[in-house]
Amino acid sequence: MSEATAATSLFARLALGVHRHRRAVLVGAVVFLLVAIGVLSRGGHLTTGTIDGIEAARAEALARPATAGSTDQTLAVIFHHDTWTAKEPRFTQAMTDVLERVRRLPEVESVVSPVGAPEEPGARFVSATGHDVLALVRLKGGEREAVAAFPTVRAALDDSRLETTLTGKVAFLAALNQLLEHDLLRAELISFPLALLVLLWVFRTVVAAMLPLVVGGLAVLCGVAGVLLLSRVTNMAQYTLNVVSLIGLGVAIDYSLFIVSRFRGELAEGLSTEAALVRTLDTAGRAVAFSGLAVTVGLAGLLFFHGSYLSAMGLGGALVVAFAVLFALTVLPALLSWLGPRVDKGRLPFGRGAGRVGVWHALATWVMKHPWLVLLPTLALLLAMGLPFRRLELAATDITALPPGTEARQGAQTLARLFPREAATRVLVAVEFPSGDALTPERISALFDASRRMAALPGVVGVESAVDLAPGLDKATYQQMAAAPPELLPAEVRAARDAYRTGSVAVLQVLTSAPPSSHEARELVRALRRERTVGDGTLLVGGQTATDVDATEFLKKNTPAAVGFVMGMTCIVLFVLLRSVVLPLKALLMNLLSLAGSFGALVWIFQEGHLHRLLRFEPGPIEPSLPILLFCALFGLSMDYEVLLLSRIREEWLRTGDNTHAVAEGLERTGGLITSAAAIMVAVFAAFALASVVVVKAMGLGMAIAVALDATLVRVLIVPAMMRLMGHWNWWAPGARGRG
């Protein structure tokens, strides 16, 4: 028995098994559903995206115990009153009451405010107008714990006497998570009705149209439940749920569309329910299995980013695709077996649907007659669309990803206006000494020199450290303070100095007016890292900008291996399916073309700001993970249509040996199905493009554009034209003879 026959008989046996045990299969689906609902009700431990092992993360960890260390867990709280001023006792009393209530919370580590502080340092926390006062509330634990504690702290800060506005990284992440949940719910409420409309247009019967939605809903529920379970043992980013829903719903509905369409076609030719089911899984089922494998291979490329949220996201995506394939090959055939001819119940009284063979026959004939006329303009169009990608700029998601009306973003704008020094971009510098106290006289001298060197760098507006406590103090004074017994120093000086050290680690905050994601801020990080030695200590740089720089370098370092793996494994999968060396290579080229068009459109829209008023977002650099995430997801998703088209063409090639006829027949038979499936995916992805969070909006729109290009220009025009020109060479493989 040949490998092809073995593969065919495997799917035939699966069809027979599902047909005979359909009740057990459906009961199993109900069990899956109940388990998924149980997991969803318990929730998970989702976080923001983090990358382990980068320098910025190590600097943050070293500085975390210091009072003036990392500001990631610090909330900036702005108290405001329209008529009261900070000098009035009633303002001070109201703010003191609130902060005392907050200070007693177990989630709060410390509170800094002008109340009780010396006059000079406390003045910087009062605005020039006198109607606004700043307080800093530092939360305990890491980022995950701080975000979880945010609602409790926010509630404690509410007071009828003063208006309070919160900002900072924790406030940003809490708002982002809330928006992501809202975006996910809204996208699903929009995408399901849109998908149903397209399915009704394709099938013209209510029962057939509902089946893909059943499978899609089941796959997404189980996929999301799987992500929540995984979040308990690994770092799973919040918007993994959005990505899993996006991919899972699209592929599950597409796979179901392929199978239901083929089943109805086999019934229309007079086959019995059992025979139609066997033929369906033997053909469309096999294509679905290989397509699912190709999508999983694409998402597996994310596993090369080990230690990052991308790796976990790839795992979640692969999981939901596995559920989509599993349910499409078991639950859907069980439903079809139970329904039989009743799959055409509820016929609608309009049109002939998307599968009008006459239209596709005319297009196939025209493409076969004019391959060069089709190929050259469409290639030129795709290449032109990809040109903006050369201007790509990368930067991590920041506060501007939130809609303008959110509290965290409004708070950031207020902070920048009223307290510019506190709102300045802070680049964290941690100096780790081998052992002992970080603030000995000798080390103070080295830190003093380093601080003055940092202050002289372009763009720096100030340095905060144990050797920058007050203007005018020289190195000798700081050394004398370091040598003096601590009890002889004024309490406020001792507290201020000790805020910048933790054991053998000294902390410095380098302030710049440049935005965190700007080129100037990145250059400052690189400049700080050029001189690693501070006395006998080693300098490490952290903070948002440093994390941005390190994340970008991490992605660049691992991307070649991920891309190579995805392209190599995709070639192998297609070779096994098609028994051709040429077609897999051509498929890779076609995928790259559709991706180039999508990436170029992303830069043109989201970075350069075209259509920003229509789509309601603020233009800016692209999130660094977005291109690689789109590449891995779309490279596999594009194979849906490639596998479906080439599988049908190969059927005709094996039957007739006529390449031109096989290509035309394959396009004629699958063109309507491909465009219908693409319309569903575009509808699903476009629903996510309505998201409030820019990175989700960009991913939804990028995937919608890529699928639309892939299913129209690439699969329907470029692929058939190239196959027509290549003739019998399409089917060449080492040692191959004849048509087999």
C-alpha cells in the first residue's frame, strides 16, 4: 500500500468510525464544552507581555528593593480641587485622610507625598497653580500582583472632597487589560453575525450555515479555556485571548466550510450519507488536516522566542488550531451524519450563492489564455503595496495605545503639564558592586563621576541618585557623608540617600524629556551602556526605553531561526501532500508576496497615519512583536487556500495528466469556496479591527488585508497563472515519473 493510499484510507476509516459512533462523538463534544465553561468561570493569571533574561529585566530586578528603584509598580496620583489650594488645611486634611486609608492597605508598600515632607523637596509635588498635588503610591509584589491590586487601591483613593486621577504603568496595564476584554467581547458579538451572513450567502440554507458557527464557537471556547489553564503555569499575555479567538474562529469556520461544502456536493451527486461522509473526509478532510498542520507549523515558529510572551502565544494559537481541526474532523462529521440530507433544510429564497461555476469557469479560461497579462500587473501591485514596509519603525506599546478618554492616558497628559520632571522619561541605571555597601566613600566617588558623565549626555535633563541629593554639593561632601556614622546625618538626608541603594546595588534615575519610544531616548540607553564600569561595579540599564531596545534586539536575534523553521517545515508539509518540489517553493514565494502587501499596508496606515481619523487611532511606530506574530499566523493561514486549491488541481492532474486542464478545473471548482472562506475570515478579522487597543486593531486589520490579498490576487490569479506557465514542471520531484 502506498503512502497516499494509507493516508486516504486513514481518513476513510475516521469517517466510518464517526458515522457509526456519532452519538458518542457528540456526547464527547458536550463534555469538552462543559469542561471549557468550568475553566472559563474560574479565570486565569494573565499578564502583560514580558521577556525573560534581557538586561533591562535584570536591572529592574536589582533595583526593585530600593525605594527609588523601578517605578513600574508606582502609581502617580494627582489630587485636584477647582477652588481649594494645597496650602489650605481642608485640602491637606482631605488628602491626608485618603492617603492614610491607602497606606493601610496590605497591597501598598509605600506612599510619598508633600504631607510631612521638608519644604524644598515637597514643593515639587505641588503644581504652580496650587490646585493640584502629586502623590506616589508604590504597590507590593511584581507587575502581575500590582495590576491585580489596582482596583482595590483605585477604590480607596476615591473621595468626595477631591478629584483624583491616576496614571503610571500599573494604571496603564489595568486599563489595557480591561479594554482588551471589552474588545474581545465586542469583536465576537460582531464577528459571529457577520460570519453567519456570509455563510447564509454561501450555502443558502440555514442548517448548513449554522454548522460552521457551532464548530467555531466550540473551538474558541476550548482554546480560550486552554490558554487560561496554561496561564497558571507559564507567562501568558492578556491579549493572547484576542489572538486565540481571532485565529481560532477564522480557521474553525473555514475548515467547517470546506467540509460542509464537499459533503453537500457529494450528496448532490447521489451518494448516500455514509458514502458522502467517507468521500468528504477522504478529500476535504485530508486538506483540512494538512492545512491545520501548516497553520500549527506557522505558529510553532513563535516557540523560538523562548522565555517571552510570544512563545506562550504560539502555544495558545497552536492549541486552538488543534481544537479547530479536531472538531472539524469529528464533531462536524457526526452532525453531518445525523443530519444527512437535512443539512439543506431551511433553504433561503435568494440567489445561487458564491459557488456559481459559470463565473469561475470564465475566469479560469481567461487566466489560462492570458497568464502573462494576469501575472505581471498583479505582481507589480503586490510589490508596490509592500514598499512602505521598508520604512518600518518599531517601538513597544505605551500609553498612547489607550484611547484619549481613558483615565491613565489623561493622567499622563496632566502629569506632563503640571509636573514635567515627574513625567519625564526615566532610564533606570543599576550599578552592581561585587559585595558590601554600595555607598562607601570610594564607590561614592565613582558614582559621582558617573552621574556627572550621564548628566552631560545629549537629552538628559537631570539625574537622581545618592550623589544628586542637592545642587551645589561636591564630591568631597558626598564622601564625607558616606564616611560619617549614619546617626550623625539628618534623618531626611539619610532617608533620601538610602532610597538609592539596596545592599551592594546603587540606583540612579536618568531623566530625559524625549518620549520613551523616541530615537533620542534609545540613543541615550545605548550611550549609557557604552561605559559599563563604575569603580569596581558593573552598570546595567533598565526602564521602558531599555526594555524596548532589548525586546527589539531579542526579536531580531530570534527571527531568522523562526522564519527559517516556518518556511522549511511548510515546504515539507506541502511536499508530503503534493509530491512536488516546485509547488512548495512557489507557495512560499506567494505567501511572502501577500505578507509583503499586508506589512506595507500596516506601515502606511498605522505608522504613517493614513486613515487614522477613519479608524480612530494615534499613528506611531509598530509594536515590535506584531510583524513576527503576523508572519507566523498568516504564513499558516495562507496555506488554507493553497492546500484547498492545489489539492483539487492535483486530483485533476492525477486523473488526466493535462496541467492546463487541471489548473483551470481546480480554480473553477475551488474559486468560489476560496473567496467565500476568505470573506468569512475577513469579516472575523475586521471585527477585531474595530478594537480600541491599537495593537489588536492593527493585527485584525493586517490579517484581514493579508487574507483578502491572498484569496483574490494570489490564489485566484497569480498561482493559476504561474502554474499555467510552468506546465509539467509543477509536478517535478526527484525520481518522479509520469503523473504519479
